[in-house]
Amino acid sequence: MAVDLNNGALTQVATGLIYPWGLILSSDETTAYVTSYYTGKLMSVDLNSGIVTDVTAGFSAPRGVDINPLQCR
């Protein structure tokens, strides 16, 4: 869900996320990276289209996500 900070309105951004736990935005704020506690996946969510893409899987109950800008290329 996106929250409009001016009026508090909620907008659904994406569907199909199961137990989303950790979330971080890309530096350009167009993509959210979300971990799923239940599925063990890291997913990207395009905030303009709502398209959810699996980035990787196989984690054991991930509880967070972080981006190190010095390692990104």
C-alpha cells in the first residue's frame, strides 16, 4: 500500500506478496525490494506498474533487506 502523506489516502501498489517483511526503496524510488518471510524470496516491485519480479529465493525466513550503494553497479 502507498500512503498519500497529504491526505492519508491508501493506494494498492502490488498484489501477490505473501508475508512481506523487509522493504527498501531503490535510490531513484521507482522500485521497492521486499523480502517474503514465508516463501524465502527477495522480490522487486515496480512502483509504477505494480509488477512483482522474483530476484532470488532460498532464504530461510528473511526478516529484512538492505542495499549497499558502494556495491551496486
